[in-house]
Amino acid sequence: MVGANPSDQACASTVYVPEVYPIRMSDCGRGSRRTVTMRFHPHHGENIILFEDSTVALRKTSFANALAFSEKPLLPGEIFLLEIEKNERGWSGHMRLGLTQLDPATLFPLPQYALPDLTNRGTSWVYAITKSNNGVFECDSNGNTTAAAAAASAGVDDQDTMEMEHFRLLESGLMSNGRELPASSLGPMRSSALLSESNSPSILPTDVGSRIGVMWVARGDEWGEMHFIVNGEDQGACTEDIPLRHGPLHAVVDVYGTTKQVRLVQLYGAVESLQSACRDAILQHITKRAVHSLPLPRMLIEYLLYKS
């Protein structure tokens, strides 16, 4: 990605709520009450396995050849939201996420990596996700531009960047034409289990349970900008030079490095699975440390702690 410049002001945007797919029995897993509105495309890296109606992507081996795409192009303001479900030790680096105008429906040959291989083909904008809450994005397509460096080049230090309006916590959710996407869907549960004493989310962007989303908004008729939503925080525009007339935008994720498995969070017309809803309700009222003292089987304890 060339010329990625974090915006220094919030961009007014409306989240588009698309029509949902017809409800089918195959959409409903065990204990599930959700309507699936977003899936992964069947064209993906050779090390990716899709399951649960193509809403979960698992890298079965190695650390490469793990690209996956949204099934359909994203509409303006539509959030492609991923939850990290499994990590794997022994690798360096983490998930990469972004947008591409390369159409997976054409079954084009896939490179091993999103960075820099996919972005070197042009019309793709991808960032690496890092552990830091202050600089979520590690590099551009050339591997040499960080969020902190871009802010510094604009005369803004890290602390000032974090205080800008677009680095704001979405306390109640994101509004869309009078409809609200709840904050609990956009990020990890804001409970004592996931909050530090400073009342800030203790979960890191690369942790299991973290939710990372990408969307685009139009800047006039010609150009678009890409935003990341990281655990409920709008990170602002990380690139502003997407040529909208060149084609539709698919989301692309590289399940890379320590990131092992990701799930698509169904934001639109969706109801969480009963199992997930129960976990969220429990974590609203108990600390993470206290989970171990609950009179529950070990399997359920591990599920509550995002370990299974």
C-alpha cells in the first residue's frame, strides 16, 4: 500500500445494513439462533479450511498460504468483523487485514502472503495487526510504514494521536440510519473480566477474543478511505487513496503467524449463538480470575476463557 496516511479528523460515515440471506437450516449450527449475512469466499489459500457455513477460517498448517476473502464485496460502511478464536505459539507476526479490488471470483492465483505479495499486485490495501494498542497497524504493502511513523511525519506524537477524536471508544455502539450496532458486538465484552483497573480494555488486538473489523467509506465519487474497528475503537482512516472506480472492494485476511483461527462476527440481522450469548452474560458479572472457581466442567471453563 502506497501513501497510507492516518487521518487527523473523524470521518462521518453511515454503516450500511444490508439485506440478510434467507434463513436456511445449514446456517444454524448447534445451539445457534443467528442469521448468516457474511461468509468467506470459497477461493482461499491452500492452508485454509472453512467450516461452520464458511464463517470460520482455520489455518491447518505452516504460517503461510492462508489468504481468505469476503464472499461478496463490502458495501460502503459495512463492517467485516473478525474474532480471533485460536492462536498458535512458535511463529512471529500476526493476522493481516485489509481491502482488495482483486476479485476472488476470478480464481486468480493466490500468493503465499498478503504482505507484500498481494499488495505488490496493486489495488490492495493491507496492514499487519500488532499487539500494541497505540499502534495497531505495523506496515504498509512495502513493509516500511507504521502508524506511529505516519503520525510523526505529520508532526503528531503517539499520545496526541491517541487523543484525536477518531481514536474514540464506541461506548453504546455504532449508529446506522437509526439502528444501533451494539458495542458488545463490535468488541470484547466490556466486563470486569476484560477490564483493567484503569477501566480500559486489557485485551490486546492480537489476543484470542479480540475483534478486528475493516470497512470503507466514500470521499466523494472518486476516492474511498479504509477504517479499522479494533475492539470497539474506530482507528480512523488508515488510507485515503482507494480509487473507487477501479472496482468493488472485498475484504481480505491473511491468517498469518501466531493467528490460527478467525470467525466472522455476524453484525447484520444476526443473533449470537446461545452458547456465545451465555458466555457474554456470565462475563458481564464475574472477573476472569473468578471463572476458575465456578462449579463447571473444565471444558466450559476453557470456553469461558476463550481457550476452546
